[in-house]
Amino acid sequence: YTPRHSDVLDSFSWSYNILGLKRWKFYKPGSDVPIVVKQRSGECVFVPSGWQHEVTNLVETISINHNWVTTANIDRFYNCIIREMKAVERECAQWEIEVFDARESMLRGCAGMDITACFFLLLTTLLDCLVNPVDSEMVAFDVMQTKKLIKLLLGNETINLADRLSAVLSSNDLKQQTLDMAQVLISKLDSEHISDS
């Protein structure tokens, strides 16, 4: 039995039942009325981002599960990691922990990702969209979403992105090169009038 929860970092997920029988109760965001689904052997269930669910194995069951984030749910992912960061920051303040590599390590332990990794994920996603465009409409959406979140990370002083990068990369030079590259990329996209909204 897995009690009611939403998946890590508000990711999408799927669950493939190799063997067995499960009962899923899904809750749309903002609803306490469950949608009940039975999953049999050989069936795959998709779990939307942010949907809470509880799962009961009705017999012995073997499943394979996978979670992922795309630009369709990257806002939820970003908000979740920021919420987790704030919780870690409150805890660190109580224990007077001021070292950023410890804060990032605690965040990785709690959320499975830290702010530095989030920043690099967004940056590499943005670069990949620009270097390997597949569908022009989808690329425009992907660029808009990732650019918006990179700007939020760069512009929010309470996140202390520079300190976090410096601590995790163990290099002020690498930190500065990374921040400079991100600023140049964002400035170039802004000058090309790629929308933020």
C-alpha cells in the first residue's frame, strides 16, 4: 500500500504492471473525490503531474515505474523544488548551517535534486532546444518555459544561485563562466524577442 501522495518534484509518471493487480485512487488537483482504476498484468497507467494518488496491491505485484519532467510540467517542477529549498533553508537556519554545499546536499537528499542541478537541467534543456530544434512551435514553447525559469533563478537573490554554484562546482571561475554564459544566452534570446509569457 502506498498512501496518498503526488510524485517526486510533481513529475509525470507511468507504472507498468508486469504481474499482479493494483487499485489506484487518483485525485485531480483540488479534488478529494477519487477516480478509481484497477490495473492488471500487462497494463500501463499514466499519472499526470501534480495528481495525488494512492495505490494498493490487491495481490503480489511486480511493477516498473518511471518519472519524468518536460516543459509541460516544468513550472510545477520548479515550484516544487523552490518549496523544498525553502523548507531546507528553514531547517538550516534553525541549526545555523550557513555552508551552501551542505544546503545543496540536504536539498538533494529531500527532493532528489538541488538548485544547481535544476539550473543546469534548465540550461541544457534550453541549449538543446536551440541546437536541435524538432518542431518550431514546440521549440518556441520549450524555449519560453525554460528561459522564464532560468531568469527566475538568476533574478531571485534569496535563492543565492551564485553561492550555490560556487559551492557545488568548487570553483569561482566555473561559477562565473556558467552565470556569464546563461546571461549571454538569455540576453540573446531577449534581443530576438522570444516572449516570456
